[in-house]
Amino acid sequence: MAEKDGMIDESKSSNANAPNSSSADSVDVGKKRKSVRPRSLVWEHFEKYEDSNGTPRAKCNYCGSSYAADSSLNGTSSLGAHLKKCKKYPCNLETKQAKIAFQNISKDQVTINAWRFDQEGCRKALAKMILVDELPFSFVEMEGFRHFINVIQPLFRIPSRRTITRDCFELFVEEKKNLKLFFKETHLRVCLTTDTWTSIQRINYMCLTAHFIDKNWILQKRILNFSPISSHKGDDMAIVITKCLLDWGLDKVFTITVDNASSNDTTVKEMSNQFNKWGSNLMDGKHLHVRCVAHIINLIVQDGLKEVGDSVRRVRQAIRYIRQSPARIKRFKDCCEIEKITSKNSLCLDVVTRWNSTYLMLKTALKFENAFVSYGIHDPGLLDHLLTHVCEDGKDVGALTSGDWENVRKMEKFLETFYNLTLRVSGSLYVTSNIHFHEIGELSCALNLLVESDDSVLAMMAKRMKSKFDKYWGAPEKMNKMIFIACVLDPRFKFDYVAFVLLKMYGQEKGEQLRVEIKLYMTSLFEEYRKVTSKMSQGSSTSKVEPSGINTGNIHKRTLIQQEYLRYKAESGNMDAKTELDKYLDEDVEVANENFDILLWWKVNSSKFPTLAEMTRDVLAIPISTVASESAFSTGGRVLDSFRSSLTPRLVQALICLQDWFRRNLLPLK
């Protein structure tokens, strides 16, 4: 034999090296070779057989479905795909018994939860991810995402981009239904903000946002509408707002905050007439119109910056010169290293029509003051540029000096006050109405001091700004009374503080007159709320007391006697004449500190002042700027980019609203 001679046949040699073979197999070629175990795991769920034509087939062990299984022609991909959707496959069946899952709630804490695969729940979570992270709908069809899902959960059937689009809109319909039910059950009075915007599709949109404080004393904000409008006329905008409120079932509106566009005056007036028809307009709509503080501050500062000094112009031109060339930027960075300037900021050029950009430009430039001096030594071209360049207004620009940097430092400090003020009044996650009058008083004092400044440039700027300030806040009899009342309802200030600031701002005679008017208006508003509260209490008491209550037990007898006693005290004049408002104002003010939570204070004391607390809930919910509505436009800019310009306005509204609602779920409705 060949084996004895040390020579082995090639075919026999390959059999000898085959898996699960033995030495006996190589000796006896007639002996049947052992079968090799299939490498694919899908064969644990399928059975091989041959059809009538002798073609290899695979039969599912659960549902009996048959697939081609020729090893040379067919793979196992179709078998794996069937296994994922097989309705009789045990892993696809929903069972009552859940699995244990570990979930990280913090870096060092893990919770154990019950888990069961839920196809519909996963699709809803995927839709929320698309919305919150502002991902394109085509994200679900990307190769990397599909590979990730197949690894992490092969049972999940990834939807197409069209399916996920429908899922997002269905989610909007569901969430809108829940929110409408919340408004219907709570009967809250809401405050509105609205603003308009034009997309890259040249479609005019109007955003309407509702602000309110829920029963748990948490400030809430929800976008109600982000819909196209035909024009920016006040009448047309009022019609759109009315239709939106009817759709949501909201007829109780406390205030509407808008910017200073003249068309908004018409809008608010028309809405006030509409609320009168509905019978829900408090105080005949006298406090309905709230002007955006951020826009007024912007107009005030813009007027002041018309007197910008030459020092600011020189800094602007120096930054422009350096930014014109990569070589100059590199040389400027070298100067920063020499001067040991470690700031990570980069030089920024302002937009002349945006005062906040001028503030940021000066703030950044001051960090590189020494680098500018060093750069001027190494690059004489900067000095030539400043000496020869002519600004837009025709004024020559000279070289930068130490005096220029001192002037820039003053200007930066001057603008910082208004920049921080804008940030404080533009918040939508915390109460701002209570600081409205306080900030106006602070701004008035700051401008009065600057008018008397020795710096002629700052004094001239302050005079121009004071003139614009008086246009909006110089006639307090025309101002919205809620500006003052919100400050009174802050337990750190109350009425004495408001009266004092009025005297400082408007003088003794006018300040005293305003104090009386505000007190009268606040008392009238409180009486409106007390009437509503008394009607509700009478309705609930009459529904509980039966006609035969006097014979039903001692509890009903005592109730009737108490009612008779209260009626007797009222008729005899022995009833306590102090109202909740009077008692609140008579109490000592709270100590002011940075950690004071006004909503928490009213939550704790709402049982002591139940009617006043209801009024306070509406007053503190007033937003004093339209930033809440304008912030939706930044989101809208990302949603309506050039790659998604085919989105319909109906779908745009769903996306914007859902993004706002899901992000606000950090503060759930109570």
C-alpha cells in the first residue's frame, strides 16, 4: 500500500486533515465520512429536506415556511430575515413574564427594571430621538445606524424614512390630544407670547407659545402653534391666534407679550375684543398688552451707540486688519505667546447694527490688549492702516493708544450692564415678571448717573438712551399695571418698595398718584378673583348640602349654624374687614438672597392666601420678553435647511411643537 511506502494519495490526505476525521477514514476510502456541523446558527431553527425535484430546501421548525437551501446557490440571509419576523418564533412572541434589565441612573447607581421587547415602543422611542436630536428622517436608512441596531437588537424591524415621518406626525397628534385634555381639566389661565419669522422657503410663520404655572407651582411653557400666515397685518394675525385658541379650547388668556411692531398693537386690540365676546377678558383687557423688554432695551442701546467714540472705531479697524490675512493672524498668535496670553478666545468683528456683538468684540479685544501693542511693534502696517483708513462716517482713525484702551474698557463696562440685563429678562425657565419693575428702576438709576459722568462720550450716550427710555417708561400712567403688581407679589419687595422706587423715578407728586392708582387696580383685580372663588365655593357647597340636611345628623346642623353665625357677623359689621391682600401686605418682607425661590414660597403659603395665590399664579406666569417664541425660530432654521426644504408647513408645525414639548418634559405637567 501507498501508506506503507510513505506515500499518501492527495485525496486521501485531504480527508485525513478534515474536521472530525480519523486515521481509519484515510485508510478505508469506502467508509462514509462524518457529517460536518453547519456553521450558521439559523440551522438550529430550520430542517433541511429535498423536494420532489431533488432541490435542497429548508423548513422553519415553527411556522413551516419553506426556503431554497442549496449551499452552492443560496445563502442563509433569507433564513435569518424570516426568523426575525416569524410570528411563531418563541423569541418574537409577547409573554407576560418580563426579563430583568439593569439601567444606569448615575455614575455609581444602577437600578433593576423589568424589560420586555416592544416593537411599537421602540419605534416611538426612535421617533422621539429623531425629534429631540433634530436628525433627518433618512437617518433610519443609514448603513451605520442599521448595523448598530442589528447588533444591539436584531429583533427590531427598522422602519423606512417615510414610516418614521408618519410615526412622528402620529406622535404629534397623540401628544396634542394629551395636552388639550390637560388644559380642559385644569381650566388654567395662560399668558401668550407670539412672534413671526420667514423661512428659507419664503413662507411666513407665526409662533404662539403658552406660559402658565401648574398646580404644583412649576413654570411651564408650551408652543401651541407654528403655522404659516398670509401677512403680518394685525387683523390677519389676530384671526390666526383666535383659530389656534379655539382649536386648543383655550379662552382664558391673561396677557399677550409682543414686540414693538405697530401691527402688534392692532393684534392685541382685536384679541381683547374677541375675549370680551367670550366673556373671559379680565379688567376689560387693560393689562392684556405686554411689551417685550428685550426689544425696548435693544432700541435704547442702539440709540446710545450712535455716539460711539473713536477708540471703539480704532479697535474695530485693528481687528479687521489682522483678520484680513492668515499670516497676520499667525503673527498675532505669536505675539500672544510672547505676552503669555492664554485665552482661548479668538478675535471677533462686530455687526454695527447689533450692539451685543459690539460688546462681545470689545470684551474679547481687552483680553489681548498687550498682544495688540506687541503686534503694532512687529507690523508697522497696522499703524499705517489706522492712520490712512477712513471710516464710513468720514472720520480719520488714528493709532491705538493707552487712552484708547481706557475708553474701550469704560465702554465695555457700560455695555455689560445692558448685556446682563437682557440675559436676565430673556429667560423662559424661571419667573421674570417679578423683576420687571425692579430692572426698570435699576436702569433708570444707572442712566441718571451716566448722564452726569465726566466722560463726555458716555454722558452723550446716556442722554440719548435716557430719551428713548422716557419714550417707553417715562409715562407710567400708560404702562401696564402688571409691571408694578408682579413686583408687589414678590414677598421680598411688596408695596412699600414699589412706592419708594416710584417716588425716586417720577418725583413726589406723580409718584404718590401712581401709588394710589396701582393699589386701586390691584384691589379691583383681587376682587375679580374673589368673585370667581366665591361662586365656585357656593356651587360646591350647594351641591353637597341636601334639603333635608338639618335632620341628617349633627355635622349638617353645625354647618348650618356656622353659616348663620357668619351671616350674622357680616350684617352686624363684626366681620374681619381685612382681605387676603391686606394680610399679605401687612406681613414682613422676606429676606432677599440669591437662592430665594418665589414659586416655592407661594406654594408653601398658598393655603394661607388661597384666592391671592390664584391671582399670583397668573401674574407670575407673565413672560416679559418674546424670546420664548423667538427661540423656536433657531430650531426652525435647522429643521428648514436646504436639504429639508420640501417639508410641508403641517409637518413643520408638528416637528417644532414636539421638539419643544419633549424637551420641556423635564418639568412634567402636574
